[in-house]
Amino acid sequence: MKLDGKVAVVTGGGRNIGRAISLLFASEGAKIAIYDADRGRAAAVAEEVEAAGRVAYDVAKGGIISLTRDLAVQLAPHDIRTNAIAPGMSGSQVGARVAFEDRRPANLVGRAGHAEEQASVALFLASGDSAHVWGQTINVDGGSTVI
Ligand SMILES: NC(=O)c1ccc[n+]([C@@H]2O[C@H](COP(=O)([O-])OP(=O)(O)OC[C@H]3O[C@@H](n4cnc5c(N)ncnc54)[C@H](O)[C@@H]3O)[C@@H](O)[C@H]2O)c1
């Protein structure tokens, strides 16, 4: 598994993209700490993770610092990689169809993204597969930023 022995703190982990990241990272062996402003959502996703036999905690409070290129530079000497994803319009697979069915997003594929498509890029960035990727923001937006 790609995240064995790792601990992932997932901010906004109680819904949509954060939920998809929590579930995918747990399936790859990470222990998950879910931070969400809505404690009930965090607890619900923690239960989902635990129901799958994985380890999760919901975190009630905590300061969250935006991950930036500057942070990547500052933390590189400590061998800590900092990267980000910039999502385009994305819902859960069911939610996306409901929320966006009457909208044709201005991107190259003509549909909204799925939360799971954000989560798979987050997994890439969190795993050793991206060992040489430092301080980058990846647009996961169906190409909307190139139009
Ligand atoms: N889904 C999209 O189409 C889309 C597009 C572009 C950017 N984004 C960004 O991606 C992120 C996740 O999007 P989403 O669609 O999963 O959002 P969402 O609104 O479905 O879920 C966000 C979760 O984060 C929690 N939250 C909000 N503020 C918080 C805080 N200060 N601390 C901790 N938890 C907090 C909410 O309670 C909620 O459970 C957001 O930052 C959003 O702006 C999303």
C-alpha cells in the first residue's frame, strides 16, 4: 500500500473531496485524522473509515495553515514536501450529477469532476510516487485553466 506507516491530517475531511481523500488514504494504509468545522461530519467519516477496518480520529479543533510554495522552501531542509491541488467544479459522483446536471462547466471535458478524481491526485502527492514533486499546485479541473 502506498501510505503504510503514514498519518494523514485531512482538513475539511467530513464531506465531498475531503471525505473521498480520507477514504482513499485509509484504503492505502494511512491512519487518518479528520478535521472538519462540522464535528458531526468528521465523526461520520471517521466511522466510515473505521467500518472499513482502518484507523481514524476526528479532530475537534486545530489551526490550519495554507500550504504554499514558501512553505515548501522552508520545510525542504527537513525533508517535508509541500504540494497542493486546485480543484475545478467537483462533487461526489452522485452529488455532482444532482448539483451540476443543468450546468456545462467551462472545461475541456464538459462535465464536473468527481471528488474521487481529486482524491486520486492527493494520493499521488502524498505517496512516494511523487517523490520529486516539490512546492507545486496541480490543477485538477478538466482543463478549465487552459481555455
Ligand atoms: N467541489 C468543488 O467544485 C471545488 C472547486 C474548487 C475548489 N474547491 C475547494 O476544495 C475544498 C473542498 O471542497 P468540497 O467541495 O469538498 O467542499 P464541501 O463544502 O463539500 O466540504 C467542505 C468541508 O470542510 C468543512 N470546513 C469548512 N471550513 C472549515 C474550516 N475552517 N476548518 C475545517 N473544516 C472546514 C465543512 O464543514 C465541510 O464539511 C474547498 O476549499 C473548496 O473551496 C472545491
